[in-house]
Amino acid sequence: MDLDLFDFSRLFDILAEHKRFFFYFSLASFVVFVVSLLSMPYLIAKIPEDYFSKNFSQRRERRQFSGRFIIFSLIKNLIGSVILLGGVIMLFVPGQGLLTIFAGMFVMDFPGKHRLEAWFLSKPSVQDGLNFFRKKMNKQPFDFSMFCK
């Protein structure tokens, strides 16, 4: 590609014109990056150790579809969508984009979610990573026996 076709001086002019915006945007990206790094072990430790076991999955399936459940599901999916959108943004700015996208998807309810969870959690590297954070927080490792073949 010929570099003369792209005018870098215009790009620098745009950056200079919006210096304050880019400063605050960069600062916000840095804060989100640090908060996500610091909060991840805590959040993983808060998940019950039997969350990924067969018994826990069966308990989740027995929910009553009441008005309270529907409101809770809508709020949960809205929060998951915001987290997912934040992850997509973090693909282009500093932050843990892919991890945040997965976190948003795990919060939301959508068709095929359980198959995606099973595929993702069947990977030994994912299991080791999650249990590493749990060990750091003095928690029992997750029961991944449901995903072992």
C-alpha cells in the first residue's frame, strides 16, 4: 500500500483537535483495564464450586417462570449485553476484550449457551485458569467432572 494515499498529517490534526476527548477516553480505558484485572479473581471466587457440576445445572433448569423471574432475566440479559458490548469495545482499546465478551455471554441467556459453555469449559487450559484464580482466593476448585470425557 502506498503511504502517500493515506494522509497521516490529517490523523494527527484530528488527534490534536480532540486532545481532551482522547485523554479521558484513554484514562477510562486504563481504569476499566485495571478494574477488570483486579476484580476477576474475586468474581471467579464468588461462583459456587458446584456451579459447573451436573447437579447444579439440573437445579437451574427447575426454575418457575414467574413475573419476578422474567424481570430478573431481563435485567440479567441487559447487564450481560452491556458487559458484552464493553468487551467488544475493549478489543480496540486497552482491556481484556475476549475475556469480557465471554463473561457477558455467560451472564446472558440465549439459544446454544449451554453448548458454548460446555465447549469452552471442556478445555483443560480454561479449567486450569479458573481454578488458579480460585486457589489464589483460598477456594475449592470447580467440579468440572461433567466436562471430562
